[in-house]
Amino acid sequence: MWDSTSGGAGLGVIMRSTRTLGMIAGLLAGAAMGVMAWAGSGGAAEDEAKAIRALLDRQVEDWNRGDLDAFLGGYWRSPEVVFQSGGNRYDGWEAMRERYRKTYQGEGREMGRLEFRDLEVVPLGPDSAFARGQWRLTMSDGKTPGGLFTLILRKRPEGWRIVHDHTSAA
């Protein structure tokens, strides 16, 4: 057995470390059970998933009307929102908006017609969720760029908002 006088860890230190690890494990297990109970309650989780789907459906409608600012209303209007695409990261709502404007509303550009497919919404708790799926644009020349997306959403006072968007092109 080690003791503190011989330079090793004393039994007391080992016991405190074990107790601390046990407390952390207990807290994590309790949090996981709380999320599972919330998700298992059915109605609440299903209602939140429907609200998120409605937000994403509204974004598609806004995009297809050519209303970029309304589309971007689905994002958290914060310098902390993150958009990642094409190997680039855009921090903040304004930087993301500028990227969308240059890409889809710049000279000689068009927004096309947006469609989401295979949409999955997974509530993680009462105020957080993620969504993933496929996106596709149909352009006037018949081209159909598309890819995959993963969104992290948080329930804000103004409703569900995208706080992180990672979109890739096929």
C-alpha cells in the first residue's frame, strides 16, 4: 500500500478520486435518464419535432419565394451562430448572410428551387435538437446541386432557431 510519506498517492486521495468519479457518473446517469424520460413522454418530444419541421418547411417556402432574409430568420440572429460549408466556416449571422447573398443573389446567380429530403429531427431535450437530411436545388438551367446537412437547434424565447449548420455538397 502507498502512503503519502513515501511519495505515492495516499489511500485518502484514491478514495476521494473514486468518490468524485462516482458522483460524476451519477450526475451523468441522472441527466441521461431525465432526457430519456422527457423524450419518452411522447407528446412533448413529438410536439417539439413538429415545431422544428414547421420551421424548416417555412424556410423552404421562404427560399422558393426568393426571400433570403425570411429564410435566414430560421437561424439564431447572433454573432455566435456557426455555418460551415465547402470547407469554410462562417461565424455570426451577418457573415452567414453575406455568404448566402454572394452565393445565391450575386450578379449572374440565382437561388433556384429548394427541396429537403429524408429529413430527420431528433429532440435531445426540451430546448435542444438536431436535424439532418438532404438538400437539393433545381436551377433554371436544369442543374440540381445538392448534398447533406446537419443542424443543431436550440429553443430560444422567439422559438426554435438553428445555432449550427454544417452543409456539404455532393
